[in-house]
Amino acid sequence: MGVPIKLLFTKGPSYFSRVVLLVIITIALLVVGRYTQWLDPVRSKLDVLAVPFYWASDIPERVSLWLDDRLLSRQEIQAENKLLRNQIRVQESRLQQMASLVAENLRLRQLMNSSEIVQDRVLVAELIGVSPDPLVHKVIVDKGSNDGIYVGQPLLDAFGLMGQVVSVTPYTAQALLITDNSHAIPVQITRNNVRTVAEGVGDLYELRLRYVSSTMDIKEGDILVSSGLGGRFPVGYPVAQIEKITFDPGEAFATVIAKPAARLDRSRHVLLVFSE
């Protein structure tokens, strides 16, 4: 006789018994893994096997990011590029302004160092204007009679004598530069104290000496300082340096060209000297 069909389906542990057995095994594995190291080799191997699943689960997010980067509209890219260019321009302007401030700070340091050399009392002023006529070498400073400024007062920068005050208002003053056609200043050579006169010729980079005979002891490179004759400029302020000497046999005097010591075309801060 064969085995009844009912006995085939009812043979072995029941479904409930299987669930209970699995729960017990699970709890036992948890306890063993929690309080012992017996399952560490198995756990490490399982971690290695799980890596591909982690990579696979991250694929949708990676694809989404890639699509976001590739599907940006042309307008968004142009707007972003425009914003970045504007930011670059702002940073460049700030960098230029900082460079300007650094240069101005250096000029002020040079000016203050030169004021320590000057024996007379000085006042720092700032140029606020220049003459619009290229044939007239005049500047305007932001100090006037309210500050004690007077006509004839010497004007210097950090490198040498610039000129003298020719007109004053309560808040400003106008100064004539030593290179103006109408200006002349008595000077002397520091090497030998030979005296002469330096005249302006309407060029910010050139002065000429008057009445230099062929027998005068003068050389290229000689330094000229104010001699103090005439009582307008104090003695010893740098004026110019001899650049070129030309002796013409047909002329009674030599042609002597000197370069002004002051930075007449760029100095912004100046010293007004109160001579005793």
C-alpha cells in the first residue's frame, strides 16, 4: 500500500515551529555577534560582498547629478558666466584701489621722511588742481590763508623744490612751478658751491642754467640746490641735476640742461615750508 497523500503534507515540523526555530537562531547569532568575535571573519566577508550593492544603490543619484549638470539651459550658463565676470571685475577694481593706496602710503612715508630733513616748520598739503593751460605750470593746493599760507612760500615734494606760492585764498593757494617760463631760482652746485640761476623753459622735465661760461667748473651729474640768494627760497633744498652741457664756440655761454629733482608731473602730496 502506498502512503496516504495527507501524511505526505503533514510530515515534519510545522510552520510555527520553523518560525520559532529561525527566531531562536537569529537571537543566538545576535548575541554571539554582540558579545564575541567569532563572527568577525564572516562579517568582514559579508561587508565585501555588500559593496557592489552599495554602488548599485548609488547609481540613480549619480545619474541624476550627471543629468543636472548636462541639462542646464544656455540661459543659466550665460547668467552664471556674467555673474562670475562681474565678480572678477569687482575684485580687480578692489585690487587696483589697494595698489593705489599702497603707492599713496609709500609717497606719504617719503614725504614725512623728507620733512624730517627740512629744518623749517612745514605743513602737508594736497594738490587739488592744475592749470588747464599747458604753457602755464601752476598747481592748486588745499591749504590757504586760514592755514597761514602766504605769497612766496616755498613748495616741496619728497624729492625736491617744486615752486612757490603766488596767490592765496582763505582755503586754497596757487603755486608757480620752477619749470614755468616766467620762473627763475638762484642755485649753487653742491660739489664746489659755484652759483648760477636755473630757469624754467615750459617743460616739466627740464631746467636751463643762465650765464654759464666755458670756464665754469660744472660737470654732468652735478647736483643743484637752492642758494638762498634773493631771500625767497631757503638754502640747501634740492632743485635739479645737470644732465647735458653743450659748449658752442660761437656763443659766449654754454647751454646747460638740468632735470628737476621734484616729481612735478606726479606728486600729489606736498610740503609748504614756513621759513624763519
